[in-house]
Amino acid sequence: MTEKSSIRIRLEKLQEFVGLLNQYKKLSWTAFKNDLTIQGAAQHYFILAIECCLDIGEIIIADCRFRHPTDNRDVFRILGEHRVLSKPFSEKFMLAAGFRNLLVHGYTKVDMAKVHKHLKNDIGQFSTFAKSVSRFTSKQ
């Protein structure tokens, strides 16, 4: 499988996961906080969407022979350094890696109000990421 096809598959999955997150975005805070199944699903789809972005970043980094990332945040930092992502966006998107780590490793401390806030305010960042990656890969 070529790098471009690996990236394309992950961009398609990212779009699928973002579509599911967008369904939960419509929920009020009251509806969200009272439904544990929806809370779990939203957390899961956030993890999967961020994993797609990390995987895509790691594929690009390896294919272009950029420096090796030291951690998940560094994946997005490197993409900013090499203009795959704009520098300001890469710095902002590094927070997604931290959010993913919280959901995966700090699951006992997850504040559902913050998850709901991310649903309402931050899902569009995935589209920005996907568009930037598509632009970059089309030039390769």
C-alpha cells in the first residue's frame, strides 16, 4: 500500500468519525451529561479521530524523512515546521494530542463538560487538518 493510499484511507475514516461527532455536537449540555452511552461514544470517536490525525502525521513524517517525533504533540509540531500545517494551527492542534492522552490514560479524571465543549467548539479543526494534508499530498 502506498503512503498516499494509506493517508487517503485514514482521511476517509477521519471524515466518518467527525460525522459521528457532529451528531453529538447538536446535543444540549443537559442531554449530553445525562446519557453515559453518548458520553462514551463521543470520547471514543474523539480518540479515533485524533488517532487518524496522528497516523497521517507519522506517515508523512516517515515518507518525507522529517525528524522523528518525540511524542504525539511533536507529530503536529513537526508538520507545522515543514508547512504541512500552518504553524499557528499546528501549535493549536497539539492540544488535540493532549486531549487524546487524557481520554486514553486519564479516563478517571475526564471532565464531561470539557468533552462537550470540545464537541461544540473544536470539531472543525479536523477539517482544517484534513484540508491541509490533502493540499500537501497533492503537491507530492
